[in-house]
Amino acid sequence: MKPMAVRVLVGAVLLGTGAGALDASPWWVAYEADDGRLPEEVGPWKRNWGNWQGQYQGPGAYRTIKDGILTYDSLYDKGVFDFSYIKRPGAMDPGPDEFFLAEWRVNVLRVADQADPAITVASDEAWVVAFWFAEDRIFSIFEGFQEIPVAPHLMHSYRFVSDDMRRYELYVDGLLARVGAFSRRVGPSEVNWGDSTQGAASLHEWDYFRVGVIPEARTAASLIASFALMGWRGAGPRRRVASSARRFRHG
């Protein structure tokens, strides 16, 4: 299945130019919705939104946080896009004895068209992977829209791993779902996630989004160091912040 009359905003589209090169070393950036704040309030995430009138036009998706879950609702307008991104020019990719890791937990409740939310990973050398989410499957956009089925209307945990930013493994709920390849594209190194499609609309929920470069755990000491870098919370149930629903609009 290929999309009709939609535009998935990946790579450098609408994001402008990045900052200068960063040090290439292990790094970790996490958004946890149970913090009770929006991604751009936590940082270093930045927000990009708009509609058919252009970038930064309109309120974007209606976003709420309740019981530790960030909800995006763009069902009122298929022209809306609203996503979070980070750029790390020259400092995105793993080095020797390191690997790139992204993990997220999302539930797609409703899509008005084929698919809407998406995530993009673009490397320092302009190799890219992008996944596009429907209610009951995800698509690998640059790999011929290869489909990965998932059970609809449930929170699913995703884990994306690469040691060379050429090939990757994608796990869904702890099970290997796809071994795939990056595609060549022009644009800066970045990661983005959220409501990234124009021409479609959706209602979807995010629990967390985490990304970084982690040393390979060859020893117990390096494993502990990796967990410390990631701010690992342990294997128990995740803490939830009891809070009333908040609706955010850009004003």
C-alpha cells in the first residue's frame, strides 16, 4: 500500500538549518510523558507545527497530558502537522563499540486516512529510516512501504537498533519484527517523532520516546555505565504522575 495525497515530513523539510557539529560521544535524550510536560518544555526537543497555510500556522495538534500519557489529536484538520525533533549534525552516529538506540511506546487510536504519526532517524552521512503508523500496522516509508502488522488500539513498545546506520533491527513488544536497511537521502542528521503527516489526521498516545548512542555492554561495568547514561528506572512498573488533563495550544 502506498500513500495517496499525503506528505510525510521527514529529513530537512521545514526544519531549517541545524546548529554546529557536536562532539561524537555516547549521548542519551529521553522524553517521558509522566514528567507532565510537553517535549519542548523538557528539551532539548524542539517543536515544528503548521497546516496548509504553512509552518507555524494554526494551533497544531491538540495535545493533552493525562495520567502520564501525551495525546495528539489532529482529527479536526488533515492539514495539521505537529512533531518534535532534535538535530545532532556530525554527532548522531555510533562509533566503534557503540550502537544507536531509539525506543518509544505509542498507541494509534484512530487515523483519518491510511496512516499519520511517524518517526524519522537520519544519520550524519544522510542515510534515513522513517516509520509511518496506522491503527493496525506500520510502514517503512523508504523501503517500498513494507508493512509490519500490529494489534490495533493498544500501546506497543518499539525498539530500533543499529550499529552502523546502514542496517537496523526493529523490535515490537520485545520481538524482532524487521531487519531492514537505511535509504540514501539528502538532509541533516536528526530524529523526529509525532504527528508528521499532511493529508491525514489522527488521534494517538505516547508514553515515552528515548534515543541515543550507547556503548556496547562488553563488561558488567560498561553495562552499568550504559544504564546510568540512559537514566534507567529499573524493571518495575513505570511511575505515573496523577494529573488532571491539560490542553495545549500555541498562543
